[in-house]
Amino acid sequence: MNNVDNQGNASTPLSLREGSGVRLIDGKATATQIKAEIAEKVKKIVENGGKRPHLAAVLVGHDGGSETYVKNKVIACEQCGFQSTLIRYEADITEEELLACVDKLNKDEDVDGFIVQLPLPKHIDEQKIIEAIDYRKDVDGFHPINVGRMAIGLPCFISATPLGILTLLKHYQIETSGKKCVILGRSNIVGKPMAQLMMQKQFGDATVTVCHSHSKDLKKECLEADIIIAAIGKPNFVTADMVKEGAVVIDVGTTRVPDASRKSGFRLNGDVKFDEVAEKCSYITPVPGGVGPMTICSLMMNTLKAGEEDNA
């Protein structure tokens, strides 16, 4: 199963040669710090008579990855001092019933933001559901209005994983302006918005190349990159011979790989062959514990933003 590293609760790989000069980008620690800052802001909002931010999540069916992700979102809401609501449906819910739920949440003045957890069952049109969400409550940042506003640099909700990556780059004071950034993958959730943000002056201000499964000279493109953002969904795809010395490597994709030694029966494997690539990097994110915790943290940042707008 390919998805974003959204658990962030397993041990962080630290098999780096001592004195190698590489810095591990610790998404878990960064997310913990940001959530504590959000909790302080929420405390002040409530003390000043404002409304506690309220995030709702709609979960359809019993997909294992989605169950874990939503569970972690509920925990994050508690850590941030938010009110949270989880609405569950069985996988046989009709599209009409789900649209009715979205409409109800759109109209609920107490709910600041909400998400419909993807993927949805095949009989439901995901895009139709996304477009039915009020873009002002679309804290996942998937609605076409938010995507369009992001593309031209207007205020909006930025989708959680790209926002998490931007936050990590800023937190670690990694220079992006004028740098060559190669993005592996062109999904609507990560690759495309990441490219838009990295090229925009107020965010990355970088020279951006997007590569995918049909790109020619992919290895050559990667070797020229100062920053590689891997979101291609193929375990160990990025190897040491694709990375130049001193590059920054952000590993977004995770794949559940069978592992009989784990209680869960699987381990999370990134798109980057960590042990060999890390030796060449100036900075690298681990899997898990890198981008994943920041994805959930970004959702909290967007929810706070929605709540602050409602309190304004």
C-alpha cells in the first residue's frame, strides 16, 4: 500500500556514519513543537472568549492506513486543544448519502474545517465529493478553488503534505532560493502542488523540474539537483548514484513492506534507499518520522487558520 508517511510513531532510523556531516530532518520533533505552539494559541483564544477550533473527519469503510491516519488526527486535535468529531460510515454508503453529510458539515457553523478521508470506495466519485466541500472549510486543501489560489500565490489552504515539507525546510533553515529542485512524482496531492510552491517567490523561489515514470535522463536530472523531493511511491527508488554530494533529500512516499519481525507484520519503507543515500546528503528525512508527522501537523495549522478566520 502506497501512501504518505502518516504514522510518525515508529522508531527513527539513525544508521548514519558518525561524523558524516549529514543532518537528520526530524519531522516528529518539529511537529511536536508546532503543536505545542498551536495549543498555546488556542488557550489564548478560549481565554479571550473565542471559539475553540473544531475539526471534523469523515471516514468511510475500514481501510487500515486511513484508520491509523484518522486516529492520529484525533490525537493531534487533543494535543492542540481542538474540538474534534469523527463521523464513520460503512463502505456501502451511497454517493448521495456522503454528499448529504458534506452539505451538513458545510452548513454547521460550529465546524471550522473538515476532511473526507481518502481513498473512498470505488463506487463514489472522489472528485465530486472534494468539489462539494466548502473551500473555506477545506483544510485538506484539495478543492479546486484552493488549488487555483495556491497556484497564483493567493491566500488559501495549502494541502497538508506540501505545507509540511515547506515548514520543515524553513524550520531547518535550508536555503531554497535559486536552487535546483527535482520533484519525483506528479500526483495532485504532492507532486503538482509541491512544484507550484517551490517555484513561487514567497515559498521556494527555486528552479523546479518535475520527473515521473516516463521522464528521460531521470538519473541525470537528479544528479544535478540541490534538493530532491521523492514522492513516486516506489520503495528504494532513489539510490546513492542518483544523488550528488551535499544534496537535500525529502522522502515523502512510504510503502508497507512485509516484515515478519514486526508485530504489525509490515514496516514502512521510503522511496529513498536511506542507508546509502544518507551518506551523501547534507539533510535527509527518515521514514517514518520525517514528512509524515508534519502532514498531520499541517492539517492542524490549517484548522487553526480556519478557526482564527471564524473568530475574526
